[in-house]
Amino acid sequence: MARPRTAAGPLTTAAPRFGERFDVEAFAGAGSFGSVWRVRDRWTDQVRAAKLLTDRSDDAAWRQRFFHEFALLFRLRHPGLIRAYDYGHTEDGAPFFTMDWHDGPTLEEQPPDPAHRTRILWELADTLAFIHGQDLIHADIKTANIKLRPNLLTAPLDPDGDRALTLLDFGLAVERLPEEDARRGTVHYMAPEWFTPGGIDHRVDLYSLGILIFELCAGRLPYDADDPLIIIQKHMEAEPPSLAEAAPDTAPAVAEAVARLLAKQPEIRDRGWTLLCEFVAT
């Protein structure tokens, strides 16, 4: 199933007016309910990304969800996360917030060289451990939501310094999941329990991480089809493909970790997470 890709480029549609403080420089991309624009802050002369809620902007529940994303990003401080700065409304009344601007591609657009795989896995594991330590579920871990700065892949790793990877899009992130709003995410990366009654916890993110690592190592998704219902069925019933067979150059410890992260039973994923953390720590 094809997935949409967007990149910053010339203004091909009417640009929103973010007030007197921010000048629009380029259209950066669009999602299901909003768009992202590259803007320049007149007060500081810094380039920012402005995320705008367009569809459903007059829906109180969606406006609250949008503000919740801003509040999370404003509160969370970690070198692997995007940082939010300002919240406001366009001249038309649509809510927006500003955040860090990153020029680099996503992991979906530019998979990193295998030589940098351990660095990539360490950064992913460290960022996800932080999120879960805040009692959060990201709920949309995928290659399209991770920005890459290739020049930092070869720089010495500073745990408190700039990272090669930046995790984006906390629009679906939650501290808890009410029963009436339980299903969320991108179908290729969604754990089986999203589609069945019962509890959801941080281990849905571990499953998504397993999908992402498989994709980076093998160059393809473990489950794919033109029909989303078939993908869901595979998540729920199909035996996970072997990463060791799909990408023989993968370190055996990583292949074993991914096999457990892709388990249908959430409790098995805990061991996969432990194996992954042990691998990146060596």
C-alpha cells in the first residue's frame, strides 16, 4: 500500500496568515487533518515549523486534542524529541503551534546506511524509553515520523547533545486510552491489540518499533497489502517473517529482538525490548 510523502517546497496553495509575528516561507507537508509550514519568526529571525489544524478546526474535541499535542511537546524535554514553542490562531481562527524546524529527510524517505544501524537503534531505544518513562504511549511510531540529520550519524555520540534522529508527531500520544477512543495509529505499524477489546499499554509502541526496525534492516515492511483489512488480519494472525532471513546481514541479537517485538502477545515483547537495550548498550 502506498503511503503519502510530502516535502517542503514552493507555495502551491494559499498560505495561512499566522499573524504579524510569523512569515510563511514554504509549504512543508500535510496530514489527515492539518498541514505544516516553514515560517520565520520576526521577533527572533529563527526558522520554525508551524503545524496548523485545518480540517475539523471548528470541532471542540479536535481543538482540544491539538492543544494536547502542543502541551506535551512543550513540556517534554529530550534531545530526541521535537520541541514546541508557541501556540496561537491564524487570522482565520484556526489553531496552530510552532516547533523546531528540521531540513532533513525522514527515515522513510532516506533509510540510513547499515553502517550506522547501531547508532540508529540506540537513539530510537533511548527516546522511546524516555517517552514511556513519562507514562506516555506515542501510538504512531513509524519511519515517516522520524526526521534524520545524516551529518550527525558520524558525529561522536553525546547522550545530552544533538541527535541524528528526531521523533515527530505526538498528535495521537496519550497518557491513557479511553475505551471509546481506543483505535489509533498507522495501519502498517499497529499492534494486534488495537483491533481487539481489552487493555492497551506502552507495548503497542514496542510492536511498532519492531516493524520499524524490520523495515530499516530489510528494506520492506513485514506486512503489506493493498487492502488495509488484509494488513490488519496479518497483524492479528500471520506468523512474523524472519528478519534473519529477510536481511541476513542483521546482527543476530537484533533479529532475535525484532522477532519478540513482533509477537502477538504483549508480554513477549518485554523480552525483545530487553534484548534490544542490551545490544545497543554494548
